[in-house]
Amino acid sequence: MWLFTNIGFFSVVRKPRETRLTVRARVASDLDALRAQYLPELGPTVEGAGTDYRFRARVDAADLARATAAMIEGITYSNFKSEVRRAQGPEREATYHRVWDEMLGVGRGGKGL
């Protein structure tokens, strides 16, 4: 699952034969923000574990579910991309906007169907 949030971008998977989830990120500060603001149970960040996600940490699914619910309950903004710009800066907002634009094509019956 991909999670685009105002504090970071995460890819969440369950590796074979693992009981815990692996939360992966492109930048370590995204995991740091998740841990600091919503998920203190998130394990230590591991760098360079051999895939295209440079950073990862492990956590129990129930803890991540609770943290995700807290993020949702804490939404106060009326425009996600503007909030990303405020929280993470214009470069991250521009990156998220490119993803948004690609998904717009799916919604209009174009690319990605």
C-alpha cells in the first residue's frame, strides 16, 4: 500500500514469513516524522536493505492502523497539496502534484486503465 501523507510518502508491505509490516520510504526524514508524530512504536530505521526504497522500519499492523486513524482524525486542511507545501515545502508538493496529475488521467478514462 502506498500512503501519501502531509508528513511523508510510505510504502507498506508484509514480507514473506514476517508477522510485522515493513514501512518503506525514499527519505529517512519521512520515517522520522511518522515515528515522532504518530507512531513511536515504529522500529529503528534501516538504510540500504537492497531495494529501491532506501529506508525502512518495521511495526505491528495494529500500531500502524492506530497511527493511520490518528492521521485521518487530525485532518484540518481543505487542500492536501497546499498542506504538503506548508508541511514539507514546494519541492515535495510539486512531486505529489505530478502523481496527482497522473491519477487524473486514470479518472478521465485515459492512461493507466
